[in-house]
Amino acid sequence: MNKKAFSIIIVVVVVLGGYLLISNKNSELEVNVNDDSNQEVVTEIKDTTEEQGEPEVLVSDLDTSNWHVYENEELGFSLKYPDDWKYVQEGDNFVNLNPSDQEPVHSRRVKIKVWSNPEKLALQHFYSNIDDSKKIEGNEGLRYDWYELSEKTKEISVGNEKMVNFISPMGINGHTTVTMVVDDKIIEINFQFVEEIVSNTVEASMVSSLKFF
């Protein structure tokens, strides 16, 4: 073998070795990137399943002895409302209450809605699958996923009932909605011109007076 041919062989070996070395490094880098990605996914899943703190206990010391009682046997609930309020409208699955001396559109109106929940889904499941939930008979007017549309949420507790308070739903300041699961129903109570439900207020007393049958 002459000197020129030997030199060509050496060059080919060096080039081939370099190519194999670079390919191996790229493979290791690709594996590491995939490993990091998998770790991030696991972290995200863990974050979304962290346990929430204890719900805020809602109480009210207001004297409600002279309040009226609204009862709806068909929807299966009753609640108290101030003696200077009235109920102004009823529908198949809702009722409106507001102060007697104010027009409904400008008043601290309270709207109570009852949705069918035959599968007894948790609130977040019911609302996140809203397209399916509103297909249930009686739910045709269901429109909103409060979890998606509210500025913030907080869990509250009244007696043995646990509820979720959706604050400023749809970005509307001064509106708040309390929602809960009761057997095979979802109960929504929307308070207009109220920021959020806090203890020792008319709104807290109304929520605290809720009874189901």
C-alpha cells in the first residue's frame, strides 16, 4: 500500500469516528430533554391535585325571627328572606327575590336556580362538562362554567353543607354566586351588588337559612 492510499484511509477513519461520537452525544441530549419534560408533567399533575385548606365557616348572628320563609316543594328547598323583601318571579327552576322598595334590575336581587344532577357529579365536574350537563332535562338554561368565568373562588361551610363561593363571576364586580351539590341537584344562589359572602350579613343569613327536603 502506497503512502497516499494509507493517508486517505486514516482520514476516512477519523471522519467516521467523529460522526459516530457526535451522533451518540445528540442521542444522550435527546434522552435528557425527554426526561426533563416528563418530570415537568408529573410536577404539574401533582400541583393540581394538592389538597385545599379547610372551608371558611359562614355564620350569622342577625335576628331573622321576623323574616319571611320562601318554600318551594317542587324544587325541594326553603330559605328565609328579610321582611321588607318579596319574591317577584318564579320559573320552572328558579326564583327571584329582591327588596320591596327597589326595581329588580337595580336592586340587591337574589336569584336561586336549581339544576338537575342525576349522576351526582362534583361541582367542578358538572361545570367543566357543561355541554353534557345542559343536555339533561331541566338544564336547558344552563350557560356558565363558574370555575372558568370567576375572578376567584373560595370554599365555605354552613352547618353540614359545603359550598363554593364564586366571586365576581364573568368579571362583573359586585356579583357573587354560591353553589352546592344537594343529592341529585345543583343549587346556585346569585347575589347582585354583593362582592362576596361573609359572615354576619343579610346574604350570609339567607344562605344559612337554607333547608332541603
